[in-house]
Amino acid sequence: MLAIHQLHRTFDTPAGPVTALHDIRLQIQEGQLVTFIGPSGCGKSTLLKIVAGLDTGYTGQVELNGKAISGPGIDKGVIFQEPRLFPWLTVEKNIAANLSLRSPEVRKRVAELIELVRLQGFERAYPRELSGGMAQRVAIARALLRRPEVLLLDEPFGALDAFTRSHMQEVLLDIWERNRTTMLFVTHDLDEAVFLGERVVIMNPRPGHIRSVIDIDLPYPRRRSSTSFQEYRTLVLREFEKVEGPAIDRGAGI
């Protein structure tokens, strides 16, 4: 579904050209949940922006369903670390975005999404009345409104406390299993990468490139305390320890 071939991205800076991504090659099948992990500066966020169509200054090929990605579109949803909600709009109006709730079809779709992200009863609440996790659920619902073919998540739970983050991971998995939307999820947390991903993509910095891809052959829901989970966690950790660059959040106990 998503094919990346020989992707290079170089930025011009006052100190000279800086290569953010080098020879990225990756294929992601429809409906997969793939997590990306790597130290700061390895190009994870840049890669998501390119797939989203927000950055077109690259060489190589990036295709969605056989068509080159040339810009942003409703077939791609993006979720950032901050929810970026409109403070003057209610939950349901934030989800509807630029579509009118007067449309029966839009109202029905918004109601479905509110149920999906477990926000029943908060339809008319404002962002200031929501917790961080609730606000991020609104952002996820808004991104799903137009039924995108791929959902791009750039450290969406990074600013949340540990308990809320764990809860949001379970919410996201529930959404994914019910919709089977293709998801690319960037994180700095090793446990999160293994807990969520069918595949874990480990990236190297300077320049950013894919070091390895590890398939996580575990059923959902996953238990972090299970022996099989810890074995995969150790496998990913060992591979990541070969990466050159700043340390990663390895989770509790490491």
C-alpha cells in the first residue's frame, strides 16, 4: 500500500547541506501498524512529513496505492504530539473541523467517532475542560473523520503521564483493530514500540536511515510482563544498542 524507494532528503543550512534521510526503502502493507524508533535527529518526523505530503523537497519515490504522493490530502491523517484543538470549539465541532454538523451524514460520522474514542458525554465540552488524554482522543477522531487510508502519528503520547499514556495505547489499538487503518507511529519509547507495532523500524542518525526492521509476532492484546514480550523487547533493545546517537527512553527497569 505504501512504498518508499531510495528516499533522500537534504536540507540547506547556514553551515552547509545536512542530509536528514538517506536511501530509505520500505514497504508497508494495507492495515499494518508500524512503529518507528530511533534517537533524536534520525529523521523519523521528517519521514512522516514526507508521507503526509507536507514536505516535497526530496528525491526518490513515495507512493500510496501506486500513486506518487505530491501533497497533503484527505487520504492521509496526521496526529502530532500536541492535540492542536481549536479552543473556541466544542469536542464535536473540533472533530467536524470545517464540515458542518448540520449535515446528518457529518453528525452521524462525528457521533460514531466520539463513541470510538470513548468520549460519550463530552460532545459539547471545550478543550480547556478536557484532560491531556481526552484532548488527544479528540485529535485522533478528527484525523479519522474522512476515513484516511493511512494515519501518521508523531509521538502523540509523548507529553502524557505514564498512566494516561498506557491507557491511550490501549485506546489506539482498539481503534486500529476496529478500523484496520494503516498506521505509522513514531515514538522514543522502546516499550511503546513493541507494545503497539506489528513491525518495529529502527533508525540510525547522521544521516537518518533504516538500520533494521523487526516483525513482532505477538497476538493482541499484549502483556508487557509476558516472557514472549520481554524476549521481543530484548531483541529490539539489542539492535537499538548498536545505533549511534543519543540515548532512547528504554522504559522502566533499564
